[in-house]
Amino acid sequence: MKFPRYQLILISVAIALSFLPATPQKPLRIFISVDMEGIGGIGTSEMTRHGGKDYETGRHLMTGEVNAVVEAIFENGPAEILVNDSHGDMQNLLHQDLDSRVIYIQGNIKPLGMVQGLDESFDGAIFLGYHARAGTARGFLAHTGSGSVKGLWLNGKEVGEGGLNAHYAGEQGVPVILAAGDDVFTDQFGRLVKCELVTTKTAETAQVARLKHGEVVRQELAEATRKALINLKKAKPFKVSNPVKIKMRFSSTTHAEVLQAIPGMKLIDGFTVSYEANNMQEAYPFIRLIYKYVKS
Ligand SMILES: [Zn+2]
């Protein structure tokens, strides 16, 4: 059989192309922030506290959740993953048991705390082990930043740590693609951000949780990660409008009074202050400074 000349040319081009190396896939850049209260299998505050009963088990469970997510990300293709320890002294993950393909940020003297390292170069952010905001009924170990904060509002919207971090990621143009924690957290966060959610446990009370086995949670996280990556192109960063109006309510009037030393800080009532920041880049370290270092 004789091929017409143009077909022969097309066939030779196709053969030539098949020998060219495939263009390497650009690695996906994923930022993972890991808190501890919302990790599956953690059912008491003791497990989240250095020196507390079963804290070591808590660290293993926390590390296991990160590894389950990381494994699912690499199944999808090449990736660059930055993991930021986001609980307490931020030295909880067992680094040598973490998937060796990730880069890990440890320690808590960092201006951006739970979002340290998150910038516009990332394709998506994942929040693991998260909890409901301060004062949420039944929220397992619910708080916002520290025990001195009774409420935090950004542009009139009440947020917890998840909401605050989603605002920061949003300003960087990075969508939150997956978040995991107790049922009160996933319900609360799901109202603010549309992303994959994994409910790691059901809160019985603010101090007691109904637990699934860690292995079950890790499988659910892997499955949710796969789904999040399939839908990555559709994921939208959280929209933040500037300036950012911050309102914070504290457990003591002293806290609110001491903060009046900061120019621009207004007293709303005995427990509550407000401040206007130009953007989240400015607001985030400011809020962290207030809840972490201003004591009353
Ligand atoms: Zn927390």
C-alpha cells in the first residue's frame, strides 16, 4: 500500500515526536499547616500537651495524618510540600517519621505562626488537626490563638484559627483545598470556605470526643486529598477586602486596656478592641503578637 506524500510526512513527524523526552510535569506546590486538637484519635487535652498522658501517641497520630496526605499528593505526580507545625510550641511532629519528601518548619517563634512559609508560590493549602473557634458550643478543645481570646472578627465576620488562616492564604492567592478536624470545626469552616472536609471525630463535649480509629481517618484523608487534587483547578482562594478591620474580645479588661498603648487601637467595650490593618500581611502577625505576647 502506498501512502500519499503528506501522510508520510505526518507519520515521520509523529515518530520523531515520540522519541522526544516528555516535558517534565511542573511540581505541585502544597502547603500543609498541622494543628493537634483536631487530629483523629486524640480524645483528651492531655494528648495534645507536652508531658500529658499519651502525648507521644498524639504525636504519632499527627505525623500519620500528614504522611497519609503527602502519600496521596505524590500519587498524583511530582510535588513540593512544605509542612508547618502549628500547635503549641510547634515542635510536635516526629520529624524522622515524616515522609522524607517534605520540608518541615518547626518551632513557634515565627511571626506568621500557623501560616509561616505560606506564600503566593503555592497551588493549594491544607489544614490538618484543626478545631472550632473560641466559645463554640461543644467544639472539641475550641479556642482562637490562646485562652485569652474570647472572639476574633475580620471585616465583621467571626473567625477561628481556620478562618484567620484562610484569609491569609486567600490574600496570597492560595485556595484552601482540604481541612480536617472535629465535626464542629468542619461544620463551622465549611460555612466559610468551600473545600474538601474530613471530620476526624465527633465532639461529645468541649473536652470529650467520640473517636474513629486513626487508620480510618488516614484513609479518609487520603481519599479527600485525591478528590481535592482532581478539583484543584476549580478551587478559589478566599476573597479578602482591604483594609482589614480587626475586632478582638478578651477574657480580661486588663488585656483590652493594655492594648490601648498601640496607636490606632480603639476600645469598643471593656473586653473588646478594634484596629484597622492595611491587609492580611499586616494583620496576621499583629493578631499573633497580641494573643501570644500581650499578657494580662
Ligand atoms: Zn489551635
